[in-house]
Amino acid sequence: MNRPEFVAPHTGIPSFYKAPIGDIGTVEEGQAVVAGVPMDHGVVLTRTGTRYGPRAIREASLFYRAVQEAGSEKTSVNVRTNVAYRLKDKPNLTDVGDLMIYPQDIHKTSESISDGVFTIVKEGALPVLLGGDHYLTYPAFEGLARGIADRKHGARIGHVHIDSHTDFRDSYEGFGKYNHGTSVRRISENSMISYKNMAWVGLNGSVLDSDIYRIYRSNGLKMISSDDIRVSGIRDAVKEAVEVAADGTDAVYVSIDIDVVDAAYAPGAGVPVFEGISSKDFLVAAETLGEFDVIGAIDLCEVSPPFDTTGRTAYLAANALVTFLSPYLFDIVDLD
Ligand SMILES: [Mn+2]
């Protein structure tokens, strides 16, 4: 049957940005590969619900696709830059569905996430992970490291963590060493990364435990606060962080926690934060990240749809990812 392309965002199978649904074993070099990680068993102390994040982000992304398709010549012009973006006939994007999650077993879940990311990276494609709680970044980083090591002996990896929190605790009393507050500490223990290639963007509030503060001071860790961003601007902050992570490395993992955005704009998060960045700055951060080829994997975590009856947190997440993925989705055209 010859079906017309659907335009209405409430119709069709809700893959991310209406991407073709592919098999993780057949991804192609240079592709962006979306995979969901619908977990919340890495959450400690705070509220769950992030298991519903990937599906909500996928559904919200269809709005942005529909708007682009509905435009004349499927082309839209950014009023700030006057750059015209035309939807590619074949966006360089596939959605491989969700990685297997084992809600009663964090270590089996870790293996699944690491293996999934490894499979994508070793083919030379870009994993784009929809969280899920922020624990997933640790096994996903391991998958990136394995995949890059597979392609280059002796490779080094950097990490950029865009979050209100460091996620750098060694352990939580009663919750152990493997949860969404310890993922970056576990990453730092990988032999393919050094402290000098780790950067945080958007920290706010009293987020440094005493031991983290001492490591930060004695190692000169790159930590950019939301107050720093108000002074320097988000674009420079993101650039500085990626440059630190990319210095002497072969790939950078970028992890984004939606709670870097103030709860006034993004209420659908397990941890409400009230000194966060604006939704506008969040989108500029995504745009800036899109300019760096060195990024080898990216995730967007902690969207918890049950806490946002308006759905805007998932829309913000989808908008940011579409913005970041712009080179994979659009051709820049000259309308004059
Ligand atoms: Mn986090």
C-alpha cells in the first residue's frame, strides 16, 4: 500500500523524530543512533519515574518533526542567525528502540547498556541515549571506552557532565557504589580517563561533599557553576568544558541531566533544583555541543514525566536533542 507520509505528530509509531526503526546490529558508520534506557532503579534518596522518560521524549520529538515537515520546502530559518535548515530527504538517524533493562539487577542492566553502546561505537556511529536515571552514564561510558579502544589502541576518553549535581560521590550509605549519584566517580576509575579531561557544567547549590571538594581543590577539576554561566554565558562555558575534555583525547562522552535546568522550566525531574539554568540556555548548550565532532556518545537523563503534568520537560529534552542532532537531520540551504 502506498501511504502518504504522516505529518500529524499524534499518528504513526513514535520512534525518535520519526526515524526508521533499526536493529542495533546493523547501524552504519557516521549515523546517529537513538536508544532508550528506561530505568529508574539507579535512583537513591529522590523520586523515581525516569523509566518513563524515553517514551515521553520520543513522543515529544514528533512535534518538532511535524513542524519541520509542515514548513514550505520543509525548511525553516532561525531568526537569530538567519540560517536556513532543510529537513534531509533521509535524516542520518536511526532509532534502535530500548536497551534491555533488568529492574531487579543493576549489574545485569550495566552489562546490557555497556554492550549496547559498544556495539554502536565500534561501527563508528554516535549513540544518543534517552534516559533513564543518571546511573546509566557509567555503563554507557564504559561502552564508549570499549568501542573506541576497539578502533584505536591506547585511546583516551574525556567526559563532560552537564548537571546541577556532580554525581561524583564514592558511595551512598545504604545504597552502595552503583547508583545515579556515583556514576561519574565510577567513570573516573576507568584507566582510559584522567581527572584533567573531566568537566562539569551547571553545578549549583551545596553539591560538593567534603571529600569531593578536596579532590576538586587538589586536582584542579574543571567545575563550572550556574553562577559562572550567568557571568560568562552558556556558549563559552560549554566550549570550555568540551575543550578540557577533548585535550589529548580521542573521544568525549557528554552526559546531560535535565535537572541542570531550573525546576521552573523543567519540573519533570526527580530532584527539583532552583538555581538552575534557563531553558533558553539549555538549548544554546545543545546547539554548541552540536558543533563538536569529538563527541563520541551523548545521553540525556533524568526526565521523569510523572512529575510534569504539562509534558514540557519532555518537550524541552526533545527540542535540545533535535538541536544537537541538527547536522544529522538538516541541510543548511541558501534561500537568497
Ligand atoms: Mn545527574
